[in-house]
Amino acid sequence: MTASLQGQSIELLQQLIRNGCINDGTPDSGHEGRNAEVLTSVLEGAGLEVERFTPRGDRTSVVARIEGSDPTAPKVCLMGHTDVVPFNATGWREDPLGGELIAGEVWGRGAIDMLNLTASMAVAMRHLARSGFRPKGDLIFFGVADEEAMGVHGAKWMAEHRWEAIACDYVLTEMGGWSVHGPEGHKIGISVGEKGLAWRRLRIKGTPGHGSMPFGADNALVKAAEVIRRIAKYRPRARIDAMWRAQVAAAQLPDELKVALLDPARVWEACEKLPLAAARHFHACTHTTFSSNVVHGGSKINMIPDLVELDIDIRTMPGTTSEDVHAHLREALGDLFDAVELVTMSDHPATLSSLDTPMWDALLRQVKATYPDADFLPELLVGATDARFFRDKGAVGYGTGLFDRNVSLAEFASRFHGHNERIDVTSLGLCTDLWIGVAKDLLG
């Protein structure tokens, strides 16, 4: 680990945190232009030309490139988003926008998700440019806006309108790099795919009336409550695949519980025997999930509502189609299904990348240079990243990084979108070295 590069990553991370590019999901939040300015300065200081893309307001993304010498060689993109999620400062021990270095950790919103990787990628890119690195294929840095609101003004827009600026064969981004210590030894989790997004709005109708006479009323809110109850109780069949089997094999769990976790008929009950954090993750890894999260309806306290809209966050397993989603909802709702109008809000299937690639091998060689005892544990990400837009274009996308071996998935996840988000400086240095090593290995 190079101490000077580690220090540069720490300093840049602190700047990005302090800029407070908070994306609350509204079209003009984020103000990623602030972080775009910082990244532009960092990269132009190494002689790189930086392109800026602003589809709306201050929603700016930046792209820098070290040109390759061989047009037939693979192109690699290091992608990190520059926006962060909101926070409630009263729940934090330190200032969420302070970016303070305390006891070997940088504190602040985005320290884990994912300004740590964005900063280390930019520092790696600057170092390679300054050192005269001339890759065979293009090496691209993509500091992207709006990841926290599904990429509408960021990666999605770029893929649809300016793909030539970020086109690549391989993209490296979040999430991965934590350690798993279990019966099969030291594993490093790498995300090779992610579940699909099948968000639906359920429009539930009733008959308006006066709130003083509710007897026998056709109340849309009452029907919506029953819809919510049925969705919460619904148990879709589990999907057990090779990736899940590898995860179970690597886990520190009793053999009897492992057997149950691999049985589609028993995995739900097996999850109920786990600590809550593990149960949530394991359940999401094996099922298409349905979460009723937003309700719109009613207009006045003395009026029986005739329309309620319910937004359902549905995350689909690989191979699940839009028709499958509707079949799930029909099964869950039973006789209420025909009383509900379905509106598609998002329909993006699950994406997966092959493990049989030169990039996978290059990553593994670099990880083993730090952790000779480690091997990779491929994982399905239950959330969403911008990698899906690249996979749609035919690129291979891996969620990776390299953290201190004491950083587990549980510890990582506890800070993700939570209070007291922070990253240790050892991990920052390891990530910086990883990007440099992979670029030299695959493109050098």
C-alpha cells in the first residue's frame, strides 16, 4: 500500500463528503456539480481531458480517459457515483458532512456508499496518468450523478444518449470487497449481478361517500389495507442456484440449517431462525420480494375515499419476467386481483455477468497479492447499482473493492444508508492499489 496515495484518497474523500451532494429523489436535488468540480480539478491536474455531462440543472457527471494504444484491446471503466442519500443528523455521533478523520476512519454520509470508491478510483486514475501509463485499451473514469435515484439523470441518461463516452467491455463499481471467514476459508465477496426492478403502482378503487355513514361502505382505503396484508403474507417459491449454494457453503452456520437453506420448501422457515440482519439478506437472495412502501389516497377526513394508490417495491430473481410478476400478484391477492389496476413504474430484469473473463482473473490476482489465502465469493446483489445499464449494453460488470479483512458484509451493511457511516483508511488504501493493479494487469 502506498502511503501517499492512501493519503490522497483520504483527502479527496473528505472533500466529496463535505460537498453534501444529497439526492432525495427529487429531480433537482443532488447538486452533483459540486463534486464534479472537485473531480475535474483532480483529473485535469494530471493532464487528463475531462468531459462534463449535465442533462438537467446541476446534475453533472464527469468522464476522463487514458487512451489505449490498441483499438481491439478491451476497454475498462471505473465508475463511482457522486451523490449520497439524505440523513438525520440527530442519529449521528459526528457531523454527517464533516468528513472528519477520527481514529483511523473517515466519517460522513457517503463514506461507504460510495464516495470511498469514487475517491480512490479518481486518485488511481490521476496516479496512472501522471506516471505515464499507456494502456493497450482505454481506461475510463466515470464520476456519475443520480445513482441514488435510479440513474435517471446519470448512468441511465448516459447509456441512452451518450453511450460512446462511457462504452466499455468491463465496468468496476460497487458493491463488494468485504471478507467472509467461514469453513471454506477466507472469501472476498464480489457482486456479479443484481436483482431486477419491477416496481408497480396498484390503483384500488372504491365508492365515495360521507365519512359519518361508513356502514357497508365501499372504502378504497379499507380494500388497500387488505391488499397490503395479503402482499405481506405472500410466500413465493424460492430460487436456489449455484451462487446461493456457494454462499451457504461459505457461511458459519450449523449443517442442519445449511441443508434447510438449500431446500426451496424450507428456506423461508430457515431464515426465521437466523438473526434479523442475516435473515433479511438471505431471504432477499433467494426470493422475489414484495414491499408495500408508499400509499397515496383520501382527500378529506369526512369523505370515504374512492381511490388509493399503493406503490410496491418488487425485486425480481434472475429469469423472472413481467408476466411472472403479474402472476405473483394474482396469486398473492386472490379474489382482490381483479379489483386492482396495475401500473408499471419500472421494469428492469435482473442482470448477471459471467465469471469466466480476463477481468475476473485479473481482479483475483490483485486480491491475492494482498490476501494470498483468499478466493472470490460471487454474489447476487439484492439492491440496484448503475452496473445494470452497462450489462444491458453487453459489458461485464463487477461490484468490487478491497477492504480490511476485518470488514464483514454485516459491518458494511450496518453503515450503508445508516447512522455513523464511515470507512477505515486501510480500506481506502487497499482500494486505490486495487484499481491501479487491475489496470496494469489487464491493460498494461
